[in-house]
Amino acid sequence: MRKNWILAGIVVILMASYLFLFMGGNPAFALTLRSTRLVAIVFTGVAIAVSTVVFQTITQNKILTPSIMGMDSLYMLLQTSLVFIFGSQALMRFGSGRWNFFLSVMLMMGFAFVLYWLMFKRNRRNIYFLLLVGIVCGTLFSSVASFMEMLIDPNEFQIVQDKMFASFNNVNTSILVVAIVIFIAAIVYLWPFVKYLDVLALGKDQAVNLGIPYNKMVKRLLMVIVVLVSVATALVGPITFLGLIVANVAYQFLRTHRHAELLIGASLISLLALVGGQLLAERIFHFNAPISVIINLCGGIYFLYLLLKGAKL
């Protein structure tokens, strides 16, 4: 039954990808641009889906996403700071270039690594304390960014506002190649540990009793999550609720504890959501509504549904 769902998802994604590449306009002229967007969608969707499923397994909570660690807020703080200090011309010049990409990735990864080192250097610190510190830091970053946005010129704020929403419209090809290499390296490093996720899902005590080096395994998995989320955010921008949607839909449809199937299923659902959302943004809304707005709207409603469903249970 689960294999049937996965096969059906692959067929639907292929059909949606075909429509995305060849429907409307002059396909021969736009094929290069659309294929670049599609490649960015594939790797970004897989990165967000995999990182969210792994993060929820570690935290034992299905309504949390890696964005709770504050990396999205840190990304927006960096973009706002560039405009606040150097002006909008600096962001327009480097906003889609390699410098901004590498600076964003290094800043988000550096923040997470320092945070993990401070939290885990003492064994008494646990994952929940780490989440609490991440929430506090994320709130601080958002507050500082909001303060800067109040002070900058309204015309420059429009440039910053464009960075608040994920977009696949202007993906830099050279950056995409670097991002793909990092994505593949992270997934290859993660895959041997997928079998341990089935045990980690049982909880810390059960995992330790079954011989899993819990703290060491959690540290490695968190590092992979940070790499995937940082690169995806720096490449296209923050998409807050995408991981929440695709992970929980995968749980509902597949109904299995095997993470090898959950990761594949969540990735396929993520690809379908992104390709479908991009089709709506381009063909229906004519680029007036970014894809992240569509996904965040659906994700916000789904998040409330999960909260209400949990309250009833």
C-alpha cells in the first residue's frame, strides 16, 4: 500500500513537472529558465522535507520545524543589516550573488554550531533546552531586524521585503551548482544513519537501552539539519510551513515508522507542493503572489488543524 502511494506520487510529480516546463508561453525560449527553477525546487524540497522529518524525530514532536532554531530570523537579520548599513544597492548587487549566499550559509551554520557547542559541552543540557535557547535567539533576531526596518527608507524596505519570501524566479545558476553539491554531500552523509532514526523515534531511554549512542547520534543529525536548512534558506529564502505540511502529510498517508519510507514520501510530497505552488504563482496569480505566501497560508491553516486535533486527543 505504501509503495502504491509512493509510485502515485512520482507519477503526479512527473506530470506536474511536465506542465511546469512546457505549459504556456514559448517553451523553447523559457525551457532553460524553467529547468533551472525545477532543479532548485527539487533539491530545496528534498532538503526541507528531510531536515524536518529528522528534526521531528529527534525532538519527539510533530508540530516543530527546524525554523524554531531561529535560522530564518538570522537570515532576515543579515539581509536587513546589509541594507541598513550599506544601503539597498549593496543588497541588489550582492543579493543574488555568491557573496551573499556564502555569507548567509556561514553565518547560519556558525550560529548553530556555536549554539550546539555551548549547549552540549555539558551533558546535563538536553535537546529541549537547546530548543528554548533557539526560540529566544530567534525572537531576538526578529526584534533587531524589525527595529532596523523601522529606521530604513521605505523604498529600501521594499528591497528587504522581497527577501522575506522564498522565490524560485531568480535562482543563480552558479550558486545552484554549489548548493547541489552541498545537498548531495549532506544526504550521502545522512543516509547510513537513517536506520537509527527508527530507534530514536522510540525516545532517548529506549534508544540508549538498545545500544544507540544517543548524544553522539543527535549531534551528527543536528549538524546535517543545519547544513540542509542553511543552504536551502540562503538559496531561495525562508519557507516556514513547508516542512510542517509535508512531514505530517507523509505520516498520515504512509502510516509507518520506517524512516527510509517516510523520508522518501515527505520528499515527494514536498516536490509536489513546490511544483504545484510555483505553477499557481506563475500561471494563475501571474507572479503577484510568491510561492511562499501560498504555502505559508496553507501551512498556517494546517498548523491550526494539528493543534486543534492534538487538543481533542
